[in-house]
Amino acid sequence: MKRLLYKLALSSAAASALVAGTPAWAKLSADEVKALGTSLTPMGAEREGNKDGSLPAYSGKWLGTPPGITHRGVGTHNADPYSSEKPLFVITAQNMAQHAERLTEGQKALFKKYPETFRMPVYPSHRDFRYSDKVFANVKENALQAEVIDGGAGVKGVYGGTGFPIPKNGLELVWNMLSSPKASNEVAIFDQAVVYPDGNIAWGRVDYKMLSAVDNQKVNRKDWNGTAIYFNTATLLPEREKGTIIVGYDHWEFASRPRQAWQYNPGTRRVRQLPSFGFDMPQGPGGFRTVDDDRLFNGSPERYDWKIVSKREIYIPYHAYKINDPKIKYEDMLTKGHINPDVMRYELHRVWVLEANLKQGVRHQYAKRVFYIDEDSWNAVMVDNYDSRGQLWRQGTMNFYYAYDLAGYHAGVALYHDLLSGTYMADRLVNEQKNAPRINSGELNPSQFTPDAARQNGL
């Protein structure tokens, strides 16, 4: 489905600019803002379902833990509210053509690469969960004042939620992806596995801490210090990199206030600044993915030209509780070629399709990237990455689930497929860890993300 579905919310001039990918910098009109929470959801998604009923209307009836579910608190796995459901059907290489309109190019490539084993179990679609009223209020306030600056390398007027709930060009949409509501803090031990075609696995493990100051709902907008996200990652595996710590932070103005990062080296016991940490620097076991592959994209958008391609209904991972289930062991999940399809859950949802093309004169491993962004949460759920020859090279998938401690959608297991080599990486694995990620626990503060903190923790 190539056409856009925002007829009620977009003026004809803005819609033309949206399709063409050219900037439309005018602020939203009062009528457009009034659409939030009425004809559109408070996040800017289309409220209604589709004509054949396979995609329901938005209800937003549940905030936090849903009825009938027992949640045991921070650091425990979230129970699946849809655990009793069975797949409506399963897409395979043999029936893929029947579903082609609702598949991405990356998904089609996986079927072609693994015709005997790759499959997609499709479950009923749900739009039952919602964000807090505070997030909704922030989104509406953002809509009145948010502005892309520095040619796309920055944004102002964005706090506590999506900046552009009715995006009119590619730059606004990429900033929606970057500013989608997140946990104000997250602490976890994540396992990482690079699975080779022969089934051998290279393991990684990180002690992960993230403080999203821009998403702290307990701090008023006027009291925010301007730092968006702090990060602290300590490597536990592989052994040769054990003890390496990277700390740093981002602002929303990458041109005037670029990312700051430092690395502690356990061999020298020294901390050095990393002046260009990000973009396509290798990361993970064997450097399998890039730094800006994390959550499918992070950091400055400055190296790409961005355009909105369309809005589509496609099958995407959604309500991904099973893939985190501690009863499922890694040896049963991490099968050759791709993760065991039995742990996946796909639903039909509307997504924005956002294309990024590498600018002339700049460098990156990916010459083109096509993102699929969930309209209800503004999270990037899948991406197709192309090399300099225009060949589809890597496919990425994020398994989001509604986290009860967050009262919002949270990033679970990330999958990165190299379609040429047949190797894939599974990141953010927690099944065999003692605890699930601790979300919104309030245990972090900015002092834990400094060079001194890295030095002290590395001793």
C-alpha cells in the first residue's frame, strides 16, 4: 500500500512535500494539533483499523499492568497478556507470494535465503496499551514548538516524547524515531550471540546502564539540563575485551554539541576520549554490527538524506514477550541461519517507511537504509540496509514489548542478519540471566556516566 493515510491530519501542501521528501518546516496548525486524541491517537497514529478488520482500531484501554496479569516488580520478566493466543497463519517461503504486499524486502530476502526453515507466525493484532497522560501532554506540547535545526543534525523543543506527531518530511520522521518514549533509566546484563552458518557461536556480554534524562517524567521541561541520553557499557565477554568500559552522553543538538564518549582500557588502566564514537564504528562480538545499529538507529542523522517513502500495513514483531521467556534456553533459540521462529510473534500494524541515502562526500558502511517505524509508538521495528553497490546486505529487527514498569513499549531482543554471509547476531538476550532488565528503578544519576566513573569502576 503506497499511499499515505493521513488525509485528515495533513494539508495538501504538506502531503505533497511529505511524499516528495522535501522539507515542510511550517509548524502545525491549531486544527492539526486538535486532531491528537480525537481523529488521531494522542501519539499521532490513525485511530481507526483497516477495512478487512485484520488491524483493529486503537483502544488504548490498558496503562501499565493489564487486568488479570500479576507483575512482580522491577527486574522481573513481564508476563504475556496474549499467551493463550495461537497463530492465525504461518508465512513460509512456499506461500510468501500470497503475503508479499505485507512483507518488507528484508523479510522476503530471509525467506529466499532460508526457504526450508525461516517462517513467520502471524498472531492477532492488538492496540490495547497506551502511554501515560504525561507523555501525551508532552507530545502535544512538542507538536506546538518542536523544530528541526542545523540542517537536520539537531532538534529543539522536544522533551518527554515524540517531537513531531504529524511528521511532514523525512527529518521530522527520523527525529520521531530518535525521540520515541523510552525508559528514563535501564540497568541490565545483556548476552550477545553471533551465530555462524555452521552453528558455532561467538559470545558477548555487557553490563548495560542507560539514563534517558529527556524521558524523566518526574522532571519538568523547564528544569531539564539539555542532556538527552547517558550511556555506560562495560564488556564482560569476550574475555579479551573484558573490563573495557565506554561512557558518554548525547544532546539533541549534534552539530553544536556532538556526542561525548570515553573508553576505559583495562590493560593500561587509562581513560581516553573517543572523539568520533558512533556511526559505523564496529561493535559487539567480532565487531559484527555498527554503533548506530543499536535500536536500529541512534546518534546524529547528519550523514544521510532522509525522505518519507510511504505508509504501509506490514507484519512486524510485536508484543514480544515469548522471546524473553526464561524457560526458553539459548540453545533452543539460537538455531542456524536465524532465530527459532517459534519464539517470534508477528502482528499486522501500520508503519511509516523512511529511507536514508548516504550524502555525497561522507562515509558509512550502509549506502541506503530503509526503516519501518511503528505508528503507535514511533519505534523503528525493522530496517533493510544496503551496501555501496545497491545490494541488500543486512536486515535488522527489534522485538518490542509493552513493559509494565515503563508503561510504554521497550526494546527487547535485537536481531541483525548478514544476508550475504548467512551469519546473524542476537543482542539484548536476557533469558539465562538472573534478572530481567531493571526499568525505571531510579537507581542511576549523571555522575555514573563520567570519565571518573569509568576509571573508578575499572579498578
